[in-house]
Amino acid sequence: MLKSPRRNLLVWLLGASCALSAGAQGYKEELTPFLTRVDPQEWLFRTNIALSANNLAPANDGPLLTDEEFKIEQGTIFFPMPMRSASHDRDFRTIKAKLLFEGREVPLKLNMVAADSGGNPLHSGEAYGTWTFGPIEAAYNMIFEVEARATCWNTEFKDAEAMTVPWPAGAWPKEAASTFEPELFINEGFEGTYDTDFVERLADRWTKGKAKSQPPMVVAKYLAGEVAKSFQPSGSGIVPDARPATARQSAQSVGATSAFEVLGAEEAAKRGKGTAFDMPLLLVAVYREVGLPARLVFGYVGGSAGGGAEAFRASDRAEVGPYAWVEVALYDEKQADPRRQLTWVPVDINRIRADRAFSRKLDQPWPGFGSSDKLNEIIPIAYHLHPHRMGADSYGATIGRKREPMPSLWGWNIVPSTPCGVDQVLTFTATSPSRGPGDPEPGRRDRGQ
């Protein structure tokens, strides 16, 4: 397991330098000369993962039924905890987790992982909370709950200025360059890397092989429009809980999700359609194909400012629930302060398509490209759909039950082995945290360094 010292994590959490100012609509934070965050909203976000042994599930090695239970000598749970994006900051001090087997709480030890053993950032700048525990003698159900506070912002992007910044003369910064490494559902499957012929054809057809003849943000905006025009979303990508009784027994909302359905970028390019998560995956793949660092951002739409106390259910309103968009890198080497050189530009490709923003000229602002008045209602959860490069298994992404691999954000390693016959239920809750009389205004809170 890759580890980073606590002091290195705290330095990493500092992120870009910021300038806060009070305005008519709240505080603003200028991340870089091109991107300013506005209208901060604070959230308390909680994820609950419930696993229950399913004695009717087929065993790994044949048609016999399994009666497996959880017998664990030691285990490690991985859950994504990205601390900073274009539109959010997560408060490190507020991270809390609880693990229950058969209703009995198990002690946990947290280690945050944000860099590899060489001090380089993880892929896409991801960070993981890793909780170790054990041993567990025997149990048929498990509940893991993790929560943290986050501040989410809307964004204002200076299109005209950003579109004059040229391609870097040197190397991309390490965090941006890390996105070119293989990634699950972009150019890699659970069995290893795969061909990306259809993604390559699309990128070559749209740019005629001359992507670097135009500044990066011109190319990024143009390609977002081409993906939005050519791709047909079909289905929510949310796999509902197959056993509502399991959810009730676990005290979770009936109809919670068990995993997320994606085709992956290559298959989406081939078909020209896919789930609501496949269009952002395809855009990330096309960006990377032409040399633009980009990362997927998977988040949760909390709804109107202030949130609500009710957990997400598959039958909820369409505007509340899991959501995905893209951040593409803009690198201005001329900035004197290295912390202001890299801008992650949010690209809400689903909104661009829904609003037909691509019908506007490139030199006009597009809602969803850089500027957004919706992101302060969306809490980023992860930059990856599954932490497989951490060596993690989970029940959305294993073949133990002879089903197609599906991501579910989290994963774990347990010794001696992962049980085969298990049902999984994930629920998400986003609420507006209580504020005491001495608490700072949203956006003014420090990041827990």
C-alpha cells in the first residue's frame, strides 16, 4: 500500500494560493488569474455502505451455493477523499468513519494517502482515506459509514483570456501529467490495458490531427462541443438495490444504489451512446488523446442550497443524486507564483449538451464550460470510479458472482479472502451542517491544515 507522511499531505492540502474578498453575493476566492470561485455553500456529506451475506449467490468455482460469512484476520477499506478541486475544498479535520459488523463497532485506524512512495501525486490528484481494522471472527453483515464537511463553490471563468494561453513549452505539472497514466474505463479494464481505436479515430477526425495548432482551451471547448453533439446519453447509470429487504434490514432507504453502470470510453466512442457517466468518460479520453490532461469528477447533487436530510434513492428527483463532469488542465507557465500556474477548468458536458451550449460560437461563454452556477450544489466524491490501482476489491467491481464489472467508488483488501456471495447497498446523504455562533461564514473556513 502506498503511503505519504502526514506532513506531506498537509502541504499538499494547501493547494493554490487564494484571495478572499467580500462581495454582494458572498465571498470570492481567486484560484488563478482565470478561475474564481463564488457563492460558497457548506455541506456535510455522508456515504453509507452496507454489505450482507447472500447465501443464494453462486460460488466462485462452480454452481454450488455458498454459505460464506465474513471471517477477517485483517482488513483495509479504501474510500476516495479528494481534498480540493476547481469547485470544492474538503475539511480534513472533519473526516469521520465508523465500521460495524453484526451491529458491533470495530476500531479503525485512518491513514490518508495522497502520494506514492516517491512523493508524487496519485493519479489525477486523487486522495484516499485508508482505514485498517481486524480481526473479525464471524459476521453476516457489515456497515461502513464515512462523512466529512466540504465547501462547494460556483465558478467564474475568463474564457477570452484563457483561450490565449499557449501549449506548455515544457512538461505539464506532475498532478496534470499523472492523468496520462492508464485509468479504469478510460484505456484500461480490470484485465489490463486495451485498445482505444475508436477514441483515437474520433479525436483525429475532429481535430484532423492538428490539435496543437490552436491554444489548449480553444481545443478543449471545441471538443466538448463535438462530444455533446455526437453522443446520446441513455439511462441514469445508477444500478438500484436488487434486494430492498437488505436495505430495510440495514436501516437504509429502500431503492438505494448497489453500483454504477458504465460502458467505458472506448465502447461509448464505438456506439455513440451510453449512460450519463459515459459521456464525461468519453470526453476525458478524447482530451487525453490530443494531449490535454483531464480528469473525471464524480459527485453528488445535494439539491437546493442547504441540502436535505433524506438519503438518495433511485426513485428520487432527477436533480438529486450521483453526477459526473470533467476538469481539464490549463497551464500558464508565465505566472510567477507556481501555485497559480495550473488551473483545473470544470467542463459539465451533460449540461453543455442539455442546454445546447455548443450551438454558440467558441468566443462566447458556454454555461458549463469553466463557468457554472450549479457546482456549489454538487459535492465531489472521487476522481476515479473504482480504486483498483490501490489493489482494492469491491462488490460493484468483481467477477465473483459472475456479473459484469461495475464500479462502486470504494474498495477493500481483507485477509484471508473476500467473500463471494454478498449484496451491496450504497446510500448518500448531503445536508447543510449546523453552524455555531462563532463559526465563520461559508468560504472563510480554513481547510484543516
